[in-house]
Amino acid sequence: MKTRKKVFSALALGLALAAGVSVAAPQRAAMPTMQHEAVRDLAAAKISLVRAIEIAERQVGGRATSADLDRELGRVVFEVEVVARDNTVHEVKVDGVSGAVISSRVDND
């Protein structure tokens, strides 16, 4: 008897959903669509984080230890920290759209 009720309930729910009936679906209040700035910046970037790291590592001749995506003067920029073979730490800025190296400097911090 319990099995028959479960099957009937599942069948009724399935038919209601197929017919487009809203079954106990809570109505959500309209929420403003605020996009987090990191999501916005990532959407604006045309190259991936992995590609930006590859570019920075090749520029310095070392290995990346960290990377970050920021917006500077209206454009998206990957800031990649790279440790060179001589153990100097470099900050390389890579344009998030073109992949061009904007700057590369030894980071003395």
C-alpha cells in the first residue's frame, strides 16, 4: 500500500512538472544583479590565467609563485610574481586582453 502511494505521488509530481505547473515553488523576490568585480574582470579578460603565467615565466625565465587579476586604468591586468633562476623576485604585469607584457620589475618588497 505504501509503495503504491509513493508511485502515485511521484507520478502526479512528474505530470504536474511536465504540464508546467509550479509545484510548491517559492517565489523569489527580484534581486538586483550585482556582479562581483572579480567576475567582471575575468569576463573582460581574453587570455586565461594559465596563459598569463606562461607569458610572465617566459619573460623572466623563472617560475611563478602567485598571480592576481586586477583592473588598472580601465583595463584588466594579470599581476604575476615570478622567481627567476638567480632567486630574484619579479612582478610581471600582463595585459588581460592582448597578452602583452606591460611591465616587468624586480620586486624588492
